[in-house]
Amino acid sequence: MTLSVTEVRGIGASTAETLKKHGFKTVANLAIATVAQLTAIPGFSQSRATSTIESAKALLDTDPAQVPEQDEAVEVITEKREKNKDRKQKSGKKSKKDKKKKKKKKKKK
């Protein structure tokens, strides 16, 4: 049985959705994540990333069989991020940063 990320202390439904969008769908994904990977997600400071990883590891201490190999999990997460970037580029959607830059240029004119 896979644990939901909402079982990690401090992770609610909204944060779980954000994590899912960034490829972190299970407690095991969070347990093997690096602080750098989590701080790249909006709303995660270094402190929050560290405590989230520690909480996820603590949950899995009861069932270490749920923890995938580090390299395998990081590869899956990286692939999902790349697919999301490709999908956004193909759909022609612009990021929030691009939209803000465009607005600033219009205001300057």
C-alpha cells in the first residue's frame, strides 16, 4: 500500500497537488528527494524541505520496502518535469514570468 503525501506532517491537499505537479506523488518520492529538489517548488523553503523529507522518512521507517532506489526515483521525477516543459512549449502556453515580462514591455512603451 502506498502512503499519500498528505500523511506527511505539514502537507495538505493544496500542497499535495503542487507536489504532484512536480512529480512527487508518494511519501517514498519525498523521502528520497533532495532539499534542492523541493526548494525548487513554490512554497518550499530550505527549512520546510528538510522537515518534509525527514517526516516522509519517518513515515517509511515502518515499511522500508516502499522506498525506491534513489537514482530510479530521481530519474522518474526528472523525466516528468521534462515532459511537462515540452508539453507547455508545444501548447504555446507562456509561463507567468513570460507574461509579466510582456506586460512590463508594454508599460514601458
